[in-house]
Amino acid sequence: MSETALTVGEAARGKRLDRFLAGEMPNFSRAALQRAVAEGRCAVDGCIVTKPDRRLKTGQCVRLSLPERGSALQPEEGNIDILWKDDNLIVCNKPAGLTVHPCPSCPENTLVQRLISRFPQIGRMDGLRPGVVHRLDKDTSGILLLALTEPVRLALSEAFARRTVHKEYLALVHGEASETGECREPIGRHPEIKVKMAVVPEKCGGKPAHTQWQRLWLAPDKNTSLLAVRIHSGRTHQIRVHLSYLGHPLLGDKTYAPQAVRNLATRQMLHAHRIAFVHPTTGERLAFSCPPPTDMLAAAMRAGCCMCRLVLTGCPGCGKSTVAAILARRGLPVFSADKEVQRLYAAKGPLVQWAVVRFGDIVLARDGSIDKEALFAAMQTDALLKADLEETVHALVHDALENFWKAHEEAGAAIACAEVPLWFECGWHRQKAHNTMTAVVSCPAAKRRSRLENSRGWHPEKIAVIESWQWPEEKKSTAADLIIDNGASLEQLERETELALTRLDARLHEEETSRRRELKRCMGMD
């Protein structure tokens, strides 16, 4: 037990007792002094006083008895990534998964207990949060500022309260966030789930909160954004609540994200990236930054990695189907637009009734399917009906193709292939996603026409008409990403297809490397 005797000077006349004590005893927090007064450890002119707001008079003698100070926390061994330290404070990089200070749900194995082992002076401060001036959630990584003395703790706490400490986070969120934005919605305890926070009107207990962000990176499929987030207030779970409220929950956030977004990472993808403040003792402006752990880069890379959609196209008779069969034998999922049209035209198929209404019974074969020759003849005589048929068929094939892409991407395929003869003519190349590559199978015109006449029984007039409805090979080749030459033997076509796959793999690797480089730059990991 230690006893301190103080005399009230003229400058302290009329002051509250707790404020007088806090000014005279800067090594103690005001809360600790208020607690001591309430416990009857303070006397004014020999009389015990238990009210901290007691007003003082000049010349009074104030005596305060305090037990030996110190935290009841036991030091623990553990790694600490110290970014900077002096006799007054430390800046460290807290790993994800480590709680900052003890609490009922986590009484041990905390950052504070590790720090006490290395900096014993922290243990001489009161309470279960000695030295703590701000906190990070357990699964949030990054920069944390801690005080080594009580006066510095009080000064830093005051700086946080005045909002003069600049804090910036990196957040990996779901969806295409705007390039810049902010949220000023008040935050309070969730009205039904007490372990959660939520946007709550101030009249219902919400407190003002202000979050700003700038988008640093957008995944190629626009489903994930990397944000630099600045908070101007320090509400519990503020970034997680505000971004979730705006429809951009953090990847891996088990509390505020829907299940599908939770599964995209093993923890909430939030990292305290930068901090800047004025040193409470020296007055120097200090700034620190720390790159995120590799799990954030890995999550962003996974989010930006989509299945490659390889489209095979070319002129009639070029050998598209043969190349598709080669790819199928190599294990690639393959879609055929021609086979999908056959399904639409089959007896009782989706287009039979429609074709009869539009063209009449003349387009029906004996088995109830659509007679392709009769349909071809009708299309030649009526341009409007031709356009109507193409619009309907192309829309149905496109839907089937999108379902094919989606199913195999969800199954985890790296590459899927679709043979689509009219890819360019339908205009689908204009809406192609970042992960779509087009390969044109090139073949000399004479060889193509010979193959169509001999294997399909097409007469020259039909070949000429159908080719007139399509882009010429030169135009298709110019618009393509890859060319597969089918001007020689089947064995040579196999080799050309293999070379095309090799070129495709190299291009995908180049894109992945570029994406990784860009992400590392945005995350400060260079």
C-alpha cells in the first residue's frame, strides 16, 4: 500500500476531486483514481470522501492510499513481430487468429500476455488491457499501437478520441465496389443477435460512424474488390458492418457475410495496413505500414482465377468437330452448338411447335422432327422468317452454353471448350468475358468444300449460300486469339491442337503472373 499527500493550490480551487488527482498523478488512469475514491481510499482534510465529483477548496489536504499497482495477467511466451519501439510505445504486426487482450471467452494466449513477457513494464499497469489504446478483431491482422507507460497510454487514447490517428486497412470484399465511396450510417448492437453489431438508427442506440474507401483492384470477373479503407471513428466491427450493409461483405467473414462469401477465405480478409500519429512524448509525426499476410494474396488470386472458356470456331468444313474431339480425348469438357441445335430440332424438341407455327407443316419430317432441308429452303425465300428463326435458336443455344460454362466452372475445371460455328456472326465475341479465348480452325477453301460435298452431301449452291451467311475465314482469323492449322493430315492436326493448348497455357500463366504482380503492388508486398 502506498500513500500520497497533496495540497490543493489556488489553480485547483473548485476542481473535481478525480480531475485534481488525475492532474497530479499522471501515471494512473482517471478510472483507477475514481475507483480508489469510491472504495474509500481518499481523505480530504482527514475525512473520507467517496464521491469523485467532490469540489475542492484552496489549501485542503488530500490523501490517497493505493494498493501496489500491476496487472494480474501472467506473461506468456510467443512470437511478436515488432515494427518499432522506444521507451514509451511499440508498434507491432498482429497475426490473424491472435486475440489482443484477455476476455471471458479467451482468458489466455493473447498478444498482451506475450508482450508482458518481453516488456515487463506493461504488467505494472492496471487491468486486463494494459497498454492497449485500440484493438483489432481476433481474425484481423495488421498494425497495432500499444503504450508502455500509463501517461503515454492516456495520451494515445486521447489522440484516438480526437481522431488525430490515421488508420488505413486493406479489405478484400465481394462484388464490384465503386472506385471511391463512404458510409456514415450509425452503428450499434444488433437488436436480436447480441454478438453482432449492425446499422442502427441513433434514436435506437446507434452511434455515429464514418468509413471511407478507395478501390485498389478489381478481379477480372468483377466479383471481388480490394479496398483501402479509412475509418474516422472506431466502432466495434465498423468496417465489416458498413461494407456488409452496402452489399460488399468481406471474404471469409463468418459473422457478416452470406455462406457463399464466407467460404471464399478461411478468415475475414481484413488487414490493418497503415497507421500515422504524433508521438505523445517527442511530438514527432510517425507513420508505419505493413503488408498483409500471404493468405490475403492467395484469397485474391483465387478470386481472380476463373475457368478459361475456349471457343472453337471457323468456316463450314474446317474441322472444328475434329479438334473438339481431340480436346475431349484429353479430358476437356466440350460443348457443341450443332448438337444443341439437333436437340432443339428433334421430334418433340423445344423448337418443333414454334417452327410449325412460323413456317407451316412443310418443315416437319416424317418422324416429327424439323426437316433441315425444308427449313433451309424456307429461310432462303423469306429473310424475315430467317432472321426470326436465327434470333430464337441463337438465344436458346446461348442459354445452354452459359449453363455449360457455369456447371464446369463450379465443378472446378481449369479449361472448358465450346464448338460454336457462328460465334462471331452471333456477336457473342463482343460480350466475351476476360477469360474467353477464341480459336479459329483454319483450312484451305478447296479442302473444306470437298469435305462438305463428300461427307455431308452438300451441293455447291448450298455451300455458297451458307458461307455467304458467315464471316470469311480471313476475318475470323483476324479476330481470333489462336489459329489451329488444319491444312495437312490428321496427325498434323493433333500436333497443331497440342501446340494451341501449349500457347493457351502460356498465355494463362502470363495473365496469372501479371495479376499476382499487380496485387502485390496494391497490397504493398513488393
